[in-house]
Amino acid sequence: MVVKIAQISCGTEYSGVQKEVEKAAEIVGAKIYVPEVGLEDVRRVEEELPFAPASSGLKTMLARMFTIVEGKTKPDAILLLTCFRCAEGALTRTIVRRMLQKKTDIPIVSHSFTERTKATNLLLKIETLVDMVEKEALLGRREQSGITIGIDSGSTMTKGAIMKDNEIIAYDWIPTVEVKALASKVMDRLLSKANMSIDKIDAIGITGYGRFILKELHPEKVKLAMEEVTVCSKGAAYLAERLDGDATIVDIGGADNKATTMHNGLPDSFSVGGICAGASGRFLEIVANRLGVTLDELGEIALRGRPDKVMMNSYCIVFGISDLVSSLALGVSKEDAAAASCYSVAEQFYEQQMQEIDVREPIIQIGGTSLIKGLNKALKDMLRAEVIVPPLSQFAGAVGAALLVSGLVE
């Protein structure tokens, strides 16, 4: 099966990005196509919508949206693309996404590109769309069975979990340095904790940045190597006991951020990325080191601070740290600086990731940064909603991998 992805975009052909889109699709075995429209289709945009952009390219985007809504073309998934610098494009992209989500059940992702966007920047998004289509039956899995291991090889931490008959019986994590060696070490520690040998394991599921190289770890046991967006969302739904409902999964990682919506236990829309590492866990690590505290301590003291006491740049890790240093030199307390750093990350996550999805409650926060209490509070205040941090939230990827791979060995 070749997954057909409808591209609804403006400007990719003029910026040199179109070839990168097609290259990324080719890598994951998908087919990109652009819905055909005529002049009359474009004209009806002004007649039927309360918003009509000045740009003919954006009007064409809206016309192409209608072809999908009305069933004239039936893609497996949808990719929305507009230029990062175009405010009118961002508004059009949001209107298109919301109408498509309201009228269809087709998996969708949107992205704002620059002339420097490469296939590697788009690869995870297109790969995730393909997985949502090709592995829909697997993603609908509600229970784990047998004995399986899940490994999440993240940019900052390598995490692992063993599940047996829908229960987590062992878990462990260590900082990611050398991908293969560290994953092997995590697996050895898991087996030791569970008092098991590798021959007792039915299958291994792998996700995260290191998923491609880790296929070689135990080739006879590795049955699943899958991108982290869908896997982590499934693990989060399991941990928060939302496998049958709707939710929004928030994952602020060490290198990038992800926001994924779930409908009836299945991921159906997501946003990945961010403008700068200023919105990542890495920024909070640097702040903690500068304040002379651990990440856990950073979260604790942030609860006692006032973020409004510190003006911190939320779009650049370099300027953010510069603001921190300047504020400390003026006598700002550690508590206020810690609070400001948490709110800075939450602000950028809100303004970038959460604008690309329609938020569904409850909001479930996962990943290592979910353990930072000051960040939990900042997200809650920013989103004006309750943020759930389920038990073992930092192991959502590993749990999701163990849960999903069990569906391949029955």
C-alpha cells in the first residue's frame, strides 16, 4: 500500500521546498499529490467563506480544501504547508486545518516552512502521517499481552520498560551518549530488575531518534521500530488511562517538542518542532546549571518564584540565557529566575505547537520535563486547563513501544 498524501500549500514551488517535500515522502514510501482545482473552484472561496485572503495562492489552498471536504478527492493523509513569514498564510493554514478536522477523519499535520527547510526537517512529520495510516489497526490496540520490551532512544535520555500481560514490571533510564551501547545497557538493567533472560522476551519495540540503528540490537527480537509521535501518544494514553477517549499529549523534549491530539484512543493530528531550543528541556538544563540546582530543584523553587520579575526571551536559547545572566546580575532571586525560565518554555510551546492543533482535554504531559513541577504550573496557567502528569510519565515512549509491539507477536 502506498499512502497518498494530499499537499495543500502555498509557496513551496517558489522557495525550493517542493523538492524537499517530495524527497521526504519518497524516503518513507509515500506519494505526494496536489488536488486539482479550476478557476471556478477558486472563485467560490470568496462566495462561501467569511475569510478570503488577498493571495491567489492561499485562495487556491482553500479551494483544494473543498475538494477533500466534498469528497472529490480522497487522500489517506493531509500535509498543510505555508511560509513561516506569512501571517496571512498562518491564518489560512489554521482555517483549512480546522475545517478539515471538523468535516473529515483524515490524519493531518501542518508546517510553516522557510527557504532553508530540508527533507530532514519534514521527515518525521511525513513518517508519522504514514504510520497513522498504515498502522491504524496496531495503534488501536488497547492492551499489552505476553512479555515485551520497549526502548525509547531519545536525544537526552534512553528509556526502557518491560511489560507483562498489560502490567509494567520494570523500567529504567540513563543519559543518551552512545546510542547502541546505552540501549544495550538499559536492556540489561531491565532484564536484571525483572529477573529474566532475553529468551523469555516475546518481542522488542523501539522508538526515538536511535530507532534505526537499534534494529541491530537483537534483530531476532526487534519487531517494531516506529517514530516517537504515535508511540509516545499511545504510551501516554495507556499511562493516563485514556485509551478509549480524547486527549492532547504534550511532550517537551530535550531537542524538540510535540503536541498530539487523540480521538477515541487514536492519534489524528500533531505538531512537531519549534523555532529554537529556547523552548526545550535543554534550555531548562542550562538554566538549572547556571543557578546551581538540579532540574528537580529548579521545578521546586520555580513554584515559589514570580515569573513577571524577569523579562526572558522565549524564542532563542542564547538570548534567553543572556536575559537570565543580566537579571541575576541585577539581584533577581533564583526562585524568580527559575519561574521565568519555566514560563518562557511554556509560552513558546503554547505559541508554536498549540496553535497547530485543536486542543482536546484532558491535557497529558509526558517526557522527562513532565517531572519539573514549575513547568507543569506554567503550562497549566498558559493553557488555562488542567494538565495531567500520569505515573511514570517519563517512560511513555518505552511503554508505548512495548504495548504496540505485543500486537505483532500474537
